[in-house]
Amino acid sequence: MEPRFAELLVRGGLVSRDQLSEAQKKERENGSSVAKEIVRLGYTNEETLTQFLGKQFGIESVELIPGDIEDAVFSLVPPQIVQKHQLVPFKLVGSTLTVAMSDPTDLVAINEVKFVTGYGVRVVLATPSHIKKTLDHRFGGVSYDDVLKKFGDGEMEVVHDDDDVNLQELQQATMDAPVVTLVNAILADAAKRRCSDIHIEPYEKIFRVRFRVDGVLQEIMSPPLRLKNALVSRLKVMAGLDIAERRLTQDGRIKLKMGVGGELDIRVSVLPTLFGEKVVMRLLDKSNLQLDMAKLGFDPQNLQDFQEAIHKPYGMILITGPTGSGKSTTLYSALSELNKPDVNISTAEDPVEYNLVGINQVQVREQIGLNFAACLRSFLRQDPDIIMVGEIRDLETAQIGIKAALTGHLVLSTLHTNDCAATVDRLINMGVETFLLTSSINIILAQRLVRKICEQCKDPIEIKPEVLINLGVDAADVSSGFPTFQGRGCNNCGDTGYRGRLAVYEVMVMHEPLKELILKGASAIELKREAVKLGMSTLRMSALQKVRQGLTTIDETIRVTDTDKGFGSVFSMGF
């Protein structure tokens, strides 16, 4: 709120000057607003504040009814703006869009709505809780305000982060019904939103919960700071971890039953930070595991090359990409296709994400010496046909894997590199000899995940020709018409315009010219240029194909393939 309006609160008798000062202090500490802090501190309530605003500015107050808001009107404003400014577009008359807000002085929000919609804006007032409930309804969220009301103001005290922890009190706090309800609400909401990760994060003045949905983090709620220890301890109890130990990292698992026959595995990682324990949970829904290789996002030629490589009797297959790029899914799909009664498959994973019947899966345990290298050595004494190593992290693992590939075994593994050519550099920097690389590696895949456009709200959009050409689209294709699409946002996609993800791939087959370059000590750039000449489509080329097919957007292409500039056009290459 503007300073002059804050002063108006005092003059109008809504708060005293001391109360205003305290609210402004809390505003700076929590990064919220004066109005929110006035209500939170109990100086007034939402209804009184809204009535006061209405009288001061001559603005109508409304009570929002989520089911009465038309999708077409609500979708006029992008969801990121709606959530950022906590506003609800709910009526369009002629060229005027009526928007419900709790702060009529937020000129930044008003001007932003005007700019993106092209309509004039009429502001009406609604309480923050009504707005939040409406947005929760629209975006498919849980009404966390209703859950938090169960705690009251004096049910629990913050346990200070020192060595003198009252374990009995902490244990009791984890079993209090409100804490259990809140944790259950968070987990259920995450599953409903198809969330891949949950972040529980304590800071000096705030405590927040964020979900990663389709690869993008979204802030979901900010519980009271006093709940942080009880909430984290409840999650640690569910994961079988030590609630008394708050100085060391801990890892555990939670298994939940989701309806009839449904199960959700949750990997839990606890990290001690400056202001308390941060918890990150990875949600592994077995029902969403895609094992059909044809549906992962491969272009026809890439799929053919990959299938030929995995059906060879020996050699090494490497899959590379950052964390969360879908490497495990690609590996599992390959193993699923190779899983036959006449082959012996062993895997070393950290952690084992999904159980595959018929495959011998080993959980790596670094703390007791059972690392990837130790697993590999044991596998070679187990009469294996196919070996999967979760990640090559060091020279020893790389050397044993290459030895296995050269002695009649098919070896699949991953590395954390940016693209295929960089994978070769990474292995050489580890200390692997170039002649061993060229003799053992059959194929290298690099991959990323892009968000899919929601099919229920997909619309064509115009992109400037110079933008497309700069991205790598051939000028001839631009002039003949290059289709681009975007999701406008709807209930199906939580008004994001995206629903689900698919992979884009860069597949580098180890042709003889590439092997010769590696032996000569060529750089990663030289390798990549030669691979493109030989027919490899880069990550950007693959993403642009998905754009042309109406599966993803230009924005997503730029977001995940920025390192692929200057390697030719997907269409000029004839793909």
C-alpha cells in the first residue's frame, strides 16, 4: 500500500500510530503488506478493513462465488499475474474488465492487467480470504486457511534451534491433530496437482511451502513460523527418521495409499539450514511411470537409433542431462523393453525410484561402502547380460563400466552434463583414455523436459519472423508459415496453459568420423558440429519440432535449450 494510504488508516481510526508502526515493521520482515499484517496482528478484521476501503475510495465490495465466474473472463488475465497480485477477473462488460482486489491502491497490478488484456479496468473490493479461496478453487488447491484455523493461537510454541530440545514435547506436537491434518492436506494437494517435488523451507521471518509442477516451482502457502518444527518433525516421523537429530542430513521414504489400489512413494531429504531444517520430498507415482519408449518424445530417427543401440549385445549407452530432466524414466523404459526371461539384468541405483519385476535392483549405500563401483564389481561375478549404473560419478566407476562394456555386457548409465559432446569431455577429464571411449560407447543421449501445451485451451499465436529465424528456424519455413501455439489457461491446467511434460532429445551415435575426432583430441564444439553434419538433431532442433507439432511453446524452447545457439536449423537440415 502507498504511504499516504497507510496514514489514512490512522486518520480514519482503524489503527493507532503505534499499531501502524508495528504492522509496517512486520510488513518489512515478512515481505507481505500493511493490510495483511494489520489483520494478522488482530488490530482489525478483513471485513472491517474492506468496508473501510470501500468508504474511503467509493468502491463497491463484492462477495466472490467461485462457481459463478466464467472461464472465458477469468482466463483473460494470465495465471502468473492473477497469483502474483492476488486478484480475480470476474466480469466483462463492453471494453471494461471488472477485477476484484483487496488493495485498490495497487496501481502496478491494475496497470499490468490493463496492459496484458487491452481492456479498461474497474476495481471492486473483496476480502483477501475470499480471493484466496476463489483462486484455490480455480487452481485446484486446498484451502489452507481453513486447515490453519484449527491450530488457534496458543497451541504450540517454537522450539528453539539449540541442543536443549524437549524430545517429549516435540513428539507430542507431531501427533497433534492440526499438524497431522496440515501435513495430510499438503501431501493430498501435491498429488492432486501432479507435483513432482515439495519444498518445506524455513527462513528467519517466514516459513513457506512450494510445489514443483511440470518442472516449475510455485509458492503454495506460508504457514505460521511457529509451526515449522512440528510440521518438519511430523514428516520425519512418517519417513522413519530421527526427530531428535537436527544437525545432520537425513534421508528417508514415505509410502502412501492413494485411493483404491493406488500408491505414492515419497523420497524425503532433510537438510539442516541456518534457520531450521529444510525438507524436500520427491513424489514417485507408479501409475504415471511411462515405460512405452514411443511415447517419451523421441523423433522417429532418434527412436530408431536408440532402439538399435539398446538391442546390441554389448557396449555402453550414456544418458545425460541435469537433475529432473527425465533420465531415470528413459533408463526404465529401456530396461522394460530389454526385460526378458532369457537375460539377467542388474541395476545399481541411488535411490531405487521404481520397482521393476524381473530386474535385480540394488540400493547404493555410500555410508557402508556399497557405492556404484562396489556394485559393479559384484555384478560382474553375477553372470550379468545387462548392467545399469545409476550415475558415473568417478573414474573407478567409469573404468569398471567400460571394462564391462568391452567384455560382452550391455551397460547403461547417466552423467550430469549439458549435451552429448560435453559427455565425452567429462569422461576424458575424469581420466578415461580416449581409445577406451571410442571402443566402448555405442550412443550418447542428452535430454530435457519441456512443458506440454494444455490441449483444452490451446490457441494459435503469432511470433515475429525474426524471432523464429534467430531461434534456428529456416527462413524458408518461416515464410511459408511456421505454426506456433500457446495455452490461454483453463481449469484443466490450473490456468497455467501447460499440462504434463515430454522429453526432447539429442542423440549422438558413435560414427567413425566422431571416433576419429575424439582420438585426435577434438573439442566438444568440434564434436557437436561434426555430429550435426552427420545428421544429429540438437536439443533445440528437437524442441522446435515439438513447437511445429503444437506440443510445446517457443517460451519453453528458449527456457530449456539456450545453450544450443548456432548449430543450424532443424528444418534446413531436412528433419
